[in-house]
Amino acid sequence: MLQDVRYALRGLWHSRGLAVAAMLCLGFGIGLNTTIFSIVDGVLLKPFPYHDPDRIVVPGEQNQPLGIEQASLSYPDFRDWQTTATSFEALAATSSRSLTLSDGGEPERYVGAAITWNLFPLLGVDPVVGHGFSPDDDTPGGGGVALLSYAVWKNRYHLDPNIVGRHVLVNAAPTVIVGVMPEHFEFPNNQKIWIPVVPITANDSRNARGLFTFGRLKAGVSMAQAEAELAGIASRLAATYPATNKDWTAEISTLRATFIPDDVNRIIWLMMAAATLVLLIACSNVANLLLARASGRRREITVRSALGADRRRIVRQLLTESVVLSLVSVPLGILLAEFGTRLIAADMPPDQVPYYITWAVDWRSLGYAAGVAMLTAMLFGLFPALSASRGNLHETLKEGTRGNSVRRSLLRSGLVVAQVTLALISLVGALLFVRTFHNLDSDNVGFDVRPLMTMRFYLPGAPYEQPDAMLRRVQEIVDRVEALPGVGAAFASNYVPLSGGGGGGSVIVEGRTPPASGKPEGITLIGVAGHLDRTLGLSVTRGRDFTDAEARARTPVAVISTAMAKRFWPDREAVGGRFRLGAGDNGDDAVDWFTVVGVAPDFKLYGVNTDDPGHDQPRQVAFVPYAYQQTLNTGLTVRVSGDPAAITSAVRAAIRAADPNLPMFQARTMDDNRRLNYWEFGLYGWIFGTIGVVGLLLASVGVYGVLAYSVSQRTQEIGVRMALGADRRRVLALIVNYGVTLCGIGVGVGLVLAGPAMMAAKSMLFRVGPFDPLTFTTVALLLMAVAFVASYVPARRATRVNPVEALRGE
């Protein structure tokens, strides 16, 4: 084996051009595969960083009549499950919260969570400093304690070793820090601070479903058994509390199914498939190179056979050369993978990616790269080795170095067809995602985003426990902001355009017969303080907007979207109509009948790709005075005459002048909000685009290499043709036709296979289908053009053959 390796290295050194070409092809193929594998491994394969994560499940509720597949639990339901179910070692729960931390310095708002005391013990994760919550902390009379994430401890307290026992204010409530969680632990989704949940939720109704629940199954208990037990408990609760629990039953999901959406799962595997196609193209290129080299070595191999080497020994030698060639390509692949993973990580907004999704070129990636190298060595080396070792000793020695069997020619041609087929499939996928991103980026959201900036502020603590105090403060902030130079208008709301928020529920329309299906119809309810219409540049199409007096009080008036008017008042004028929320929705607001005073144009509430499954279906929306939708976490939208980002400091100062204790966060331009809705599609676009371009380049090299070798082997034939009178144009056409025909066959096969392959990505496409004719036509024409260029260069070289020199060489 050592002798084979030494001979392989010496042979590659003497064929440096071939070795460099093969290393580049394999390096790019291995690099792309290792990059995508790092993502697959980090997102889909690595176990979650908890103790025995396969036994951790996510129980929840569902309501089929309402079309709700997965919902959280109310605290009373959670307590009944926790005290009754026997399938679990423990049940724990969490609820996301906005938490403002004050300690004498600048108050800062964090994404936090309220948790049951046993959540982190259930996960098997302990604090690195201090201790976790005790059962006494998590009681109706408990609380007043908090756990910090490592990031908060590091960034705000500079890893202060005396952090445990420090007194701070969390949402203006006196709180003691009892511990710090490990670095990179921010369960469940980038939370930075945790407080006990029971002191907050103990008085919640059964209709307040806000607890995200986790359970650890007992040994020997299956998910199906646990789900059946919880379904029985839910059935008993539905019979006991029909007003709140009717039609609600239980369901259980795995951690991975809950935290990794199906679309993300599907798109990552598609990336892996596309990268594998590129690797196969690279392997085809190298196989063609080795076939060409083997043809030139047939006499050498035959002499070896004549001296006593059997076929198995020769195949082993040739395969050793392939393995060496593949392994020396691994360092280039690793460098490309390291560069690629860094680029992908840099292109992802840090606050948009869950903390448990991480990837890097680690030992698992290195092992994968080495494994891929060995596999590809066998893949691209076996056929050339078998082909070179096969042959008639007498005929080979007699034919000299001219031998080029039809079998080898067909094999090389078949590899070219395969390359073009694979390149077309990868390019179609790349172009579909690039077009999806372009369609999202150019989609009209219904208003001009350029002059708008947004910000959120939080109203914590006792000063804002009274609704009137909150309303006065929010209206004061709007007035101060609208008085700033350069500000045209502003509004505060429980909603930020293209970002999130809003309330709502089922709706009852006066004088309208409920649907025969009995399924409640819902609307989105948005509370507004200020001037939404002037801020977004919209005008009511019928009726009028709120008056300032109406907007500053609890006045039951509403401006509704055009979609809501068409849905609930299809045959009559919506202005003057009345509606209210269904019983149990939105608390006391459900008792008020809202009178419609105006109809506004539809616009995208949450983004171009998130409003509805059909993307283009507008929502039924009602805008009401802010008093009906007051929220501690309040959004502010401002229209300015210049650069919207430049007004941020002035807006902060205006809010600080109203109350210096209000934390402010998520200051962004509206265009930033718009792009954050589909940033992942830009990432998909350039990843698939890179894969497609590399595949196209490799396929082009493959076509060129085969034709160049074919021309070199047909030098005598071309010389004879030209000596017998064939002009240069006919020789040129002969070679070009051969290359274009091979590419045409590959394009035809690729067009047949690409459509079904793209069906897997159908749900991820926007305004372009998996069988899009423009995409398929563009890719097919591009590949045919590339094939023509790749064929034309060696064809031109062939026309310069001197017939006399060609014949004399033989």
C-alpha cells in the first residue's frame, strides 16, 4: 500500500495539470457539501443540549372545530394536567414576557420568560452561578427572584462574581438575582431573564391559554400512551368546564418537530441535495479526466500485465491514485467550508435565529469531509480503473497509443450528459429561489415604507397598572414625537406595521346571520393612538377617520379594512354597521359594540410573506381607539421628511422626556421591518445561487474537457477530412454539433426530472411555481449557450490542424 501511495504521488506530480484540475473540482464539491452538512448537522442532526432530550416532549391543546392544530395551555388546565397525569416524570411550563431590568443605570428591556420552578431541572440544565428557583418561589405569594442569562451577566454586569443576591427592579418590582444560567443557554427562544410564572398566572382563567408546556416521559412510556392519557384528562375538563374547554383536546409533539418548522427542515435537505448534485458533477469531471489519462496509459498498464501484474493489482493501484487525489483535495474543501459557514452566519440577523441553532466546521464536519472524499474517490475512480485494466494484451501493444475504444467514448459522453442533467436541476432550484426573493423584495405592501421608522417602548410597574395612566402616557409620547422637527405624523399601537402585534378574536356582526358551519369568524383588532392614516400615507375610501377626541378616549368606533367590509357587509354599506368581539375574547372589550365610521384600504399587516398562506389574501382588520387595546409593550411608528434612521435619537429623547424609566428597543426603519420578514429567502437565494453557479462552471469544464480530449484523439481523422477537401466550417460544425447534442440530451433529461424535484420546495416559493416555464426555459437556454461556447473553443483548435502534420504524426 505504501508503494502504491508513493507511486500515486509521483504520478500526480508528473501530471500536475490534471491533478490541479481534479483538486479544484473536488475541492469545490467537497467544500460545498461540508458547508451544507455543517448546517444540516447543527440544525437537524445534533441532539438538543439537554439531558436525554429524546424523552422531552411538548404537550399542548388543539381544537379541530376552530381549526387550531396546536395551542398553549391555561394555568388552571396546566395544573390539572400536572397533578393528574402519570405518564410524565415532570411537567413544566413557560410563558414569554417582556422584562425591563433596572438597577440604577439605564433601564433595559429584554426578551424574557416566566417559568415554573421545575423547568430547568426537567431539561437537566443547572445554573453556573447561584441556584435555580425553589418551589416556594413559584407560588401565588412567591416571586421576587430572577435568573439571568450568561449574556446579561457578561454584558451588563461584566461577570461580577457577587451577582447572586443583588437587588434590582424587574418590571419595576423589587427582585433578587439568584443565579446565572450557562453560556449559550437562552431557553426556549433567546430569552435573557427568567422569573417564576405562578405569581403571574395563578389567577388566569381557563380561556387564557398562554403557557408553553414541556414534559419528560417516564421510562417505558410512549408518546402515544402519554397523549391518550392527556386526551382523557382534556375530555373530563371539557365536560366540567364547557364554557372554556369544549372541543379542546390534547396533542403531543417532539422537541424537534416543535422547534424546527417543516419548511426549514425541507429547505435544508434540499440544500443538501443540491450540494450533492454539485459533488456528483465534480466526480463526473474527475472521472472523465481519469478516463482520458487512462487511455494514455493503456500501453503502460498492458506492459504491467505482461510482466505479471493481475487485474486486481492494477485496479488497486489505480484506485489508490484516486483516493490520494481525493484526500489531497480535502484541505481546499475544508477552507471553502470554513469560509462558507462564516458567510452564512454573518448573513443571518442574530436576534432572528434561535440560540439552539448553531453550526461550525467541527470534528463532525471534518469526519464528514474525509468520508465524502473516500466515497467520491471510489465513485470517480472505479470506472476508469476497471476500464483501464480491461483489454486485449496483444491488441493494445499493437495499437500503440492511439487506442480509444467506443466503450470509453460512450462512457465519457454519458458522464457529460449526467453533468448537464444535474447542473440543470441545481440551476432551476437556484433560479426559483432567486426569483422568490426578488418577488418578495419587490412586492407592494400597500404603503410607502421609505419615510417611516419604528420603535417599541415598554411601560413597566405600578405607575401604569391603571389603564387611564397608561393611555395618558402613550398619548403624551405621541404628542411629543409629532411635535419634533421633520416629523409629519406618528401613532402608537399594540401593533407595529410589518413587525407584529395586534389583538382580536371571533366577531359578531349586528344583523348578520352566523355561518352555517358554526365555525367562528375572526378579525384582527388594532388599537391606535395618534394618526395611523397620515403616518402610513393612507386615506379612508368611505366614511371618515377617528376624530382626535374619539382617539383619546374609550369611544366605541372603528375604521375597518376593505377586506373586512367585503366579508361582513357584502351587500350593504359597512359605514354605520356595528360589531363586537365574541364572548370570552379580549376581556371586557367584548361587551362594547363598535360602530364603523370608515373603511380604509387594505395593506400587508405583517409582511409580504407572512400575512396568509396564500400571501395575497388581505386580513379582516378593525382599527379602534388605543384604549381598547392597551399594552405594556407598545409600538411607535413615525413618518419623517428625511432619513428615517436619523430621527431615532430625537424620538428617544422625546420618550425619555415623558418618562426616563421607559426602556426603548427595536428601533428600525420600516424598510428594515419589511426585509426582516423574508431575510431567510435572501439567504436561500444566494446559497442555492452559489450552488447553481458552481454546478454550471463544473459542467462547463466537463463539456470542454471531453470535447478537447475528443479533438486531440481525432487529430488524424480531422487531418484526413481536411486533406480530402472538407473546409474549416464543416469541421467546426462537426465538433460543435457533437458537444451541443450531448448537452441537448442532458437538458432534455434534466427538464423531465427538475419539475418533480422542485415540488418539494413548492410551499417555499412566492409567486413562482415549481414548473415555472420562464425559469425552465432560461436555464435550458443558458446551458445550451454554455455548451456552444465550451464546444466552440476546441472546435476552433481542430480547424487549425495542418493535414500534412497530422498524417505525418501517424
